[in-house]
Amino acid sequence: MSKLTLDSVEWKKFKIKDIFKIETVKGRPIENYEKGSIPYVSTASMNNAIINFINREEKIITKGPTITVDPIKGSCFFHEYDFIGRGFSGASVNVLKHINLNKFNGLFICSAIQKTSKLRASYGYLFNSNRLKNGTILLPIDNNGNPNWQFMEDYIKQEMKEQSQKIVDYYENKLLKLGFNLLDLEVEWKEFFFTDIFKEVKRGKRLTKANQKEGDIPYVSSTALNNGIDNFISNNKGVRKYKNNLSIANSGSVGSCFYHKYEYIASDHITTLTCKNADENIYKFMSTIVKRLESKYSFNREINDTRISREKLILPIDKDGNPHWEYMSKFIQNLEVKSIKNIVQYIYIYIYIQIKGKLKEYNLKNINWKEYFIEEICNIYSGKDIYERERIEGQTPYVTSTANNNGIGYFVSNTNETLDEHVISVNRNGSVGYSFYHNYKALFGNDTRKLKLKYQNEFVGKFISFMLLQQKEKYGYGYKMGTARLKRQKIMLPSNINGDPNYDFMKKYMIIHEIKQIKKLLDYYNV
């Protein structure tokens, strides 16, 4: 199936009232309700406009699936679930319904509506139900001139699949790194060209089915099953034999990669990868990295010799920047499994076993805690404002006193002495007390304070940032979190037998919980 594009269909303008049934919501302001399990939808522009969960009687619940339109900012959200919406005011949430609406075409339509609603809606011009009715949207149409619901659904599915694969690739790589960290195999990672790692990258040789002689030598082709073995043959002439290397399918099940410790015959539908420094465990490790090419290629886009020479793989490196063969081998040995088909799953299983075995060790209730002044564990620096008239759009995060987006207010190309990385920001003004960890280079405004940890570690930084956040309730616009107060502010941290901060516990605790969250995310995407 060819890729769907927005210019491959006809488009037509529709009035919203001609497509959707427009309803009003029945909820009162949220302070009238007790907390519960029903989503409460308001005019928020984040979290799908859900600001809390409440309990209330059935008669005021709006049934999903629906689209809500914020009359103030024009934000649109699709809701597959039932909810209670904020009503009884000029700024009541608008609800759109249609029998064909689902979570895929719903997202498409939200984007189409926002092209109108975000331009028109404001506090001075509420995009209420009457104005919404006459709003126009541009939608793809079918042969009868009606909205093409199927195209909208298929297009969003296509886009979601592409985005999902990017997310999966990112978090699989991250899970690998976290697994190394948890096993105390902390190494840096680096990209290498295939030709830098494999001393021989060679395609197999064509052997038709008719010319294959029955035997006991595995014949490896482009199947994704049975370790790539398509047949057992006895041919000796006109074939290419290999042993103790990897095979990758360059057609058929493109990207399927397997390790072969035995002698086999390679078909022309695979490319063999031989590394001079690899043992069995290293090959198993690398096979899972190489296998990620599956998402990049397909039956219609094969891996040819030119393409594979340009491909890269990310590997752990030693202090000299070379592949860290010892760590790769040791890591697989630690997994204590004989067959590695999905290293991500095995990493998680192994780590989970470790977590269960050391549950008490990494339980916050079973660790000693102690108060520490912030100045004991951090050096504190002031930020510096980059005023609006001075800001030049760019790629560097500029951290301000917002509570959103990890504290990042803008992206600029300016620079100054506050540029730093692996630091914590704390808002002294604005959203006072909010704290964020930054493992990337960023600039920091004067409404923030930059905290440089005396013990440098990303996971320790995240743990301490969270503990700092617990202090925000005591601060506010009238009681700011300035440098002097920060220095003498105390926070509770795990401590070791010497009374020092237990940084190793903090690191392992955060890694374990990040792994758990990543596993949930990968399960969601059906990895």
C-alpha cells in the first residue's frame, strides 16, 4: 500500500453545523464536586483539557466519543471516554458528535477545526456554540462530496504508526542504557558505520529451489522465522558458507537479523555480517541493535549494498571511543538466557528479577533518611534574563519560571554565562518552587536559580529535583525562593551508614522506576 498524502484527495469546505450535532455540557464549576474517577473537562490547553477527576450523578455526564472545543483559546480535543464538562457560563465547553467519529478521524478533525477556532476564539470573542455552528472547516471528501471518514482514519493511523516507531526506537535504546546503568555497567554510547564494525559485509549467493539438494546444512534466507533457516541442503559447489556471524535479510522480511554459531549456506536474499572481535554474546547483543532496521525498510525498500554501507548502529564504547566488547559480552552473560530474540524484554525480565530480589533495598520506607541543607549538596547560581526584545529564535532552551515544559519558556540562539547542562533549575518567582532537571545545555533566566550538584549523576539529579519540588507549597509570590533562602532550605534525602547522602540508592531507585515506566510505554505500543 502506497503512502497516503494530503494532496491525493479532493477537499471541500463545510460548516460545522452541517456535519456535527452540537451539544452543551452540564457540569458546574469544579469546586462544586468531590474528587472521584470521572474526568472533568474544562478550558485547559493541556492533558486533553482534563483538570481533575470527580464524582457526580449520571445525568450530567457527556458520553463519548466526542470532540470538545474551548471557546476561549479554540483548543480541540477528542474524548473516547465519558466525562463531565464545564458548563453554565459564556465560556462553556462545546461538544461535537457524529456517528462516524472515532479516535483516528477525531484527531484529524480536531486539527481541521483548530485552523478556524484558534484564529477566532479569544476572551473578547468567545467561540460559543452559536458561533461554532457557522464556523467552516476544510475536509477531504469522497466520491459523493461527503467527508471522507475512511481517508481521515487511515491517514492518522499511518502517521501514528510512524510516530510510534520513532518512540519505540528511542525508548528501546534508552532501556538498553538504563539496563547497563542498573547493572553497574555505566558506559558511553556512540554511533558507528556498519563497515567500521564488521570486517566483512557480504551478500549470499543465489540458489534456486530447483537446485537445492536435500541435506543437513541450514540454508538461511529472508524468512523472519526459525532463525532465518528456510531449508536444509547438502550443496557444496556454487554456494557461500559461513559460521559464527550474523545474517540480515535484505529482502522479504527485510531487517530480520540472526546469529548463527553453526555452519550455514547463505542465500542471495541475506547479507552476512562478520566481526573480528565478537564472541557469541557480542553477536547476540549486536543482532538486536541491527534488527531495528526492520522499521526503516520494507518489502518495497530493500537493503542493498550501498544502503547497508551507510547504515549506523549505536554501541557502548570504552575510554578510547572504541566499541566496548567486554561490556557487551558481560551484559548478555548477566542476562543468563540462551536465546535472545528481544533483548528489551529480557533486559526487563532480568532487571525485574533483581528488583524483586532487592525490593526492600529499594523501598523508600526501608531506607534511612536525613535532612540536608541544599547548599551542602549543590552550588547555587543566579540566572540572567534575556528580554523579549533581545531574544533571537534558535535551538537552545531558555529556562524561565514556567511550571510547564520542564521549565523551558523559549528556544533561542542567544548565549551568556548561564549556559550549562546537568543542572537543576528552581523557580524563585512566577511558578515558585517548581524544580526541573536539565541533562542538556540550556540558558537560565533570573526568575530561576541554577543548582549544580556536587555529585554529578543524571538519576541523582532527577531524584533531588523531585525532593526539591516537595518544598514549593511553603513559597509563593509573597515569599520567593531566592538564593539565600535556597541555601538554608532543608530537604530530606536517603542517607548511608556514614550519614552522607546515599547517592547510589537514589540512582538505582530512579533507574528502576524509569525502566518500569518505559516498559509500560513499550507495552502500550505492543512491542
